[in-house]
Amino acid sequence: MNITDVRLRTVKNENEVKLKAYADITLDGSFVIHGLKVIDGQKGMFVAMPSRKMPNGEFKDIAHPITPELRRVLTEIVIKKYDETMAAMSHEEEPVVEEVKEEITEEN
């Protein structure tokens, strides 16, 4: 199984200190999982699986990797994409505004 696409939506809400982005991944070009979260935790960045709140207040993953190896690979790929996205955003140059000075000459 290969992760063939990762799409990110960065979070710019000042109230969300730990949540950095939402991610959607596509597996083998044919199955998509929406709602993964890129979180800056106490031990560094990690990827949380999509979940929903149960009636007892507990959160349960809707979809998640079964093996630690797949979780590791998924986390590496999503966080790499997040890092690339953030680097691209920080290197975006402001548009260059050229100052045009018009020379005015008086003819006698």
C-alpha cells in the first residue's frame, strides 16, 4: 500500500496552538482518508488519525494503521509534506513593486 497523495490545510487560528494542519491522504490512488491532524505535541510533531467523540466523551479513531510500520511511514510522509508546505510559505517573496520615476522636461 502506497500513499500516493497528501493534501494539507494549515490552521491559522490563534486559538489553536497545537493543531498545525489538517491532512487528507490517498492510498494507491484509489482510497482517500480525510481529517488527519498534524499536531505539535510535547514530544514533537505527530499525526493524529481522524476520530469522533463517543457518547461517553471518549474519542475513537475512525480509521488508523494496524501496524507500527505503516503508522511510522504515514507520519513521516505527512510531516514531511507539512514541513515542505511551511517552508514554501515562509519563502514566498512579496511582489516586487518597481518604482517608476517619470522625468519631466520643459521645452522652451
